[in-house]
Amino acid sequence: MSDTGRRRGKAWGGRFSGATDPAVERFSASIHFDQALASHDVRGSIAHARMLGASGLISAEDADTLVEGLGRVLEEIEAGEFPFDPAAEDIHMNIEARLTELLGPVAGRLHTGRSRNDQVATDLLLFLRQVCRGTQIGIWELVAALIEQAGDHVDTVLPGYTHLQRAQPVRLAHHWLAYVEMLERDAGRFADAAARLDRAPLGSGALAGSTLPLDREHTAAALGFAGPGRNSLDSVSSRDGALEYLAAAAICMVNLSRLSEELVLWSSAEFGFIELADAYSTGSSLMPQKKNPDVPELVRGKTGRVVGDLTSLLVTMKGLPLAYNRDLQEDKEPLFDAVVTLRDSLEVLTGAVATLRVDGERMRAAARDPMLLATDLAEVLVQERVPFREAHEAVGRVVAHCVEKDLDLGALSREDLHAFHDAFPASAAELLDLERSLEARSLPGGTARSVVREALEAAAQRLDAAAARLEAGKEEDS
């Protein structure tokens, strides 16, 4: 989409006399994907028409006629009745062609002082502002599901893992809240990106502005921007907003993929920690006993797709000189794909998390493994004034002895422990206790019950604040 378009096989304007090759028409057409910008294009055109009338560049009567006609076009779009025509190349020319059908020659006044270069840049920013908010809403809905699960499982204990090996016991609520932290950062990235979508490209023209007395402040304010773009070259050629969205989307999908990976593992027979609801699972075409975690697997798989969308646009942008180049038409398909993929991934993962069943007994049985408290045993020695490296080495020998002799670490007597270090003050059974281990981790960010409950309350408060903030922003835009 650029100001080098065509109409019905013939290039726009008097410069060209020959028809465009049909293969070129097919190759360069974008209406099959840029129709996603339709309502934003109409909204920008209404603001532009009103500005033209207020500035005296067209008559007030013509401006009113254009606004009324554009309103009819918007109604058709919203009702799903707009006659999209591939021959009209892109969304801008589709709308202008339909406006001409409705209004006649007066429709030709709409493009006064405007290029499709600043038009599409404006459409894209309006679209990005909308989807940044929508994506944040989707993220916070998943956060709400995780908070709900965490609230139900403050006293459910499971092994925490490093290297996918059992490491130390944690509360399940603490584990769910780790994903809340990740997702809140994701929501923040989209909010940050939206904050930079505050300069209106309209009035930048093809690249150098216009000789006409356009009121750029008028259109910027009408569309909810802080002001017009400060540099016409940058305004028509920058796609930073799309790149920021894609970068935030890729990071968010990676976080969703990590959560999905754990849902896949935890629902396996080897773990047996959770069971996904039937609505978020599938069966096997061959094996009747199977219940497959397809939803988290698909989220995990689609993550690579969104990372690819980011890479695609980065590579497109890296060699482009100022200002507009037709390569920029390639910004929309990866963006639209990422928006839909992330939206759908958030929706189905929210449902899967909200409806899964936790096997708390299976988790606790795994967390009772005394080896998970080996660090606690080393820290007992530290409290007896033993240097940590010495304590670590001594407990390492204790663990190796238990593995070699197939002994339960918790069954070792004080005398047994003294064979490895004489500073052990009591037997392992007296020193090691699952609940005491959890409660001892009461530092900020730890897994003690009181700390987790405080974290839950704080997360719920942030959720409420985010919901109010997003609702207020929606009202401001409307």
C-alpha cells in the first residue's frame, strides 16, 4: 500500500497509459489481509474530512457529505456487508471506491492533502493502540485464572525443580505466582509500547508534508493522539510500533510456552500432578486410553510462529532507506498473525488453567523426598558457624552415602551424621521437616505461607488496578 497504486488495472494519475500486468496486480494486492484495518481507515478518513471542512479546503457541505458517506461505509463494514473488491488493491482504495459509488464525484475530495503513505501509517497506529489494550486484557484474564488457582493451593506442596531435577519444596501457589510475575511484565511491555503510539502521521503526505494549510493538530486530537508526528519522513516510514508489539508478543508467547511445557509434563503419568479438563484435551485416533494435552502443546508450538513474525519484520526493515518503500506492505501479515495467535493462545490457556484439577497428594508425596531438604541440612551447619563451602561438601558426602547404600536421608542418626561432620547438632529426623523448611523461607519473595498470602493479596490488588486502568482507557478512546 503506497501512493503508487492502481485502479482497475490502470495506474493512478495521468503518468501511465498502459495497464498493469495481471500478475503484478495479484502479486501486489493486499486487500486480502489489510481489510483488518477497515474501521481504522474510515475513522481516520472521517477526522481528515472534518479537518478539510474546518480548514476551508473543501466546503462545509462537502465535508458533511463525506462524513455521512463514510458513516454508511463503516456501518457496512461492522455489519459484515462491505463489498471488498480484490481489483481495488487495498483497503484504502476499496473504501474510496465504495464512497464514490455512494456519493459520486464529491468522494474525490477526500484525498485532498493526503497520501496513502500517511494514511496507512495512521491506520496502523490506531490498530496497534486497540490491540495493545486487547492483548493486555487477555493477559490479565490469564493472571486472574492463575491467582484463583494459587488461592486454592497455598497449602499444596510440590517439588520445585532445577534442570528438571527435584530441587527444593515449594508451595503450588508460589509456583503459580511466578507466572503471574512473568505475565505482569508482559502486560507492562504492551502498555509501554502503546504509550509511544502517540503521534499522528496524518498530514505527513507521501514523505514531505503538504503545501496545503492542513490542520494537523485537529486530526491528531480527533483521533486521540497527543499531537502530530514531528518528522514527516519518520512518520510515514517508521514501523517501530509494529516491531515493539511483535517483540512483546514474542516474549509473552515464550512465557506462555514455558507454562504450557509444565502443564504437559505435570499431566503426564510420570508426574501425575494435574489433569486437564476434557474441554482442553483431545483423544487419540488409535489409542482409546489417551488424553492428550493438545492445548498447551499447540501454544508451545505456535510460539515459534510468533517469534518468526518478529524476525520477519525485523529483516524487512533492516535495509530500508527513508522514506516509504513498498516493502512496508510486508509489515501487516506478520503483525496480524501474531495478534491473532497471541489472542487465541491466551484465551485457551486461560480456560485450561482455570479448569485443571490438581492432585495435591501426588505433589506432596513427591515433595516428601528427604533429598529436597539437603540444602537445609547444609544451612544447619552454617548456623553452627561452619563455612558454607565446608558444609556443602559435608552434606554432599552424606547424600552420596545415602545414594550408594540406598538409605533414607531422614533416617540418619546424629552419630551417622557425625561421621561426615561433628557439628551436626541432632539427627536428620530432628533437623529436617517439610513444613518447617517451607516456613523458614520467609524472606520477601519466599515460599513461607505468610509471604505467599501477602503476595497473593498484592497480585489481586494489581489485577483490580489493571482492570480499572484498562476500562478507563477504553472510555477515553471512545
